[in-house]
Amino acid sequence: MNNETRLIAGGMVMLSIATSLLVVWPYLTVRRVAAPAALQPFNETALRGRQVYIANGCVYCHSQQPRARALGPDAARGWGRASVAADYAYDRPHLLGTMRTGPDLFNIGARQPSADWHLGHLYQPRAYVPGSVMPSYRFLFQLKDELAPGDVEVALPPGQAPTGRHVVASRDAQDLVAYLRSMDHTYPVADAVPAATTR
Ligand code: HEC
């Protein structure tokens, strides 16, 4: 065999080992994991909100994968128990995320159930958390001089709304908040992860 043939053959062998370990094996391990009984599928509003979450790049700053106690202080931060594969049964595509510029949001619905807080925080994060680097999503809101029937007005902290005008949440903003409030994976699960890594 000449050198080129060996190089290519070696490359193919390495590639097939990597594919088996990183793609095939994980797929076989989790493909039949059923949703936990306590996990509700997303309703229509939350599903639309999930699209708004994707479209606005929230995943670039927020993870959805609290880690085990042995692997970091996530539980101590109040982000919840370590997630297991079954928690993601209805997540297509999953939004695990890789960056944590902001807190993990896998249990944000349990940690912060207030719709008013979420709407106001999306409109102006710095009205709630001084110095926050989260962008304000003002384009998800309208400024109105007068409210129309059915308008959802955002209750901002004093001094944060433009004087004399009403901040009204768009449908996208309301859907996004419904999605955030549905993020509650605090139910107990039978551990799929060895005890040593979950404690
Ligand atoms: C540039 C990074 C960045 C992006 C993009 C971003 N966030 Fe944040 N987010 C943060 C940071 C930093 C914090 C912590 C400070 C704060 O609460 O404002 C935060 C906080 C939050 C919180 C409160 C979490 C808690 O535990 O109190 C929620 C909810 C949230 N973000 C939702 C979103 C949503 C929804 C989007 C997309 C529309 C988004 N964020 C986009 C950085 C980001």
C-alpha cells in the first residue's frame, strides 16, 4: 500500500470510530426515552413563543441544561436539578445552548412565574437588574398614546415607561413569555445518570 492509500484508509477508520461514538451510540441510547408523566407538551402559545426565542437568539446567551452538583454550582444558583434526556422529549430542536452569558432558563417558569416581570424585563432588562448586559427587546412592544380594548399593557417600575405613553406587549412578546413561564422541569425524575454525577 502506498502512503496516500494508508493515509486515506486511516482517516476513514478514525472518522467511523468518531461517528459511532459521537453520533450512533448517543442516538441509540436516547432515541426511545419517553417523556416523564409530569412533563406537559408545549401548548400552542408556548410553541409560538419558542419560535420567538429561537428567532431572537436567546439561545446564544442562555443555556437550558442545569448540571449535576458534582459538575458545578448550578443547583446552588437555584437553576434546578440536573436535567435528564427525558426532560427534552418535546424539544425539537433542543435549545441546550452552549453559552451562559445569562442564567440557565430550564426552570425559569418555576423561578420567576410573573408575566409582568418577564414582559417588563424583555422591554428593559436594566429596569430590573442594573448593569444587565441583556439586550432590550423593544421591538416586541408598541408605544401607544391610548390603550385599545384587549391591549396588554406592561407594568414597568416607576420612571421606566416613556412619559405619558403606554407600553403594549405584541403577540410575539406575550407568546415568548408564555414559553418562558412554561419552563418548569422541577418534577422529580428517576435518575438516568449515575448517582456519583448527580449528587
Ligand atoms: C447578550 C446576551 C443575552 C441575550 C441575547 C439574552 N439574554 Fe437574557 N439575560 C442575559 C443576562 C446577562 C441576564 C442576567 C441579568 C438580567 O436578569 O437581566 C439575563 C437574564 C434573563 C432572564 C432572567 C433570568 C433569571 O434567572 O432571573 C430571562 C427570563 C431572560 N434573560 C430571557 C431572555 C430571552 C427570552 C432572550 C431572547 C429574547 C434573552 N434573554 C436574550 C443575557 C442575555
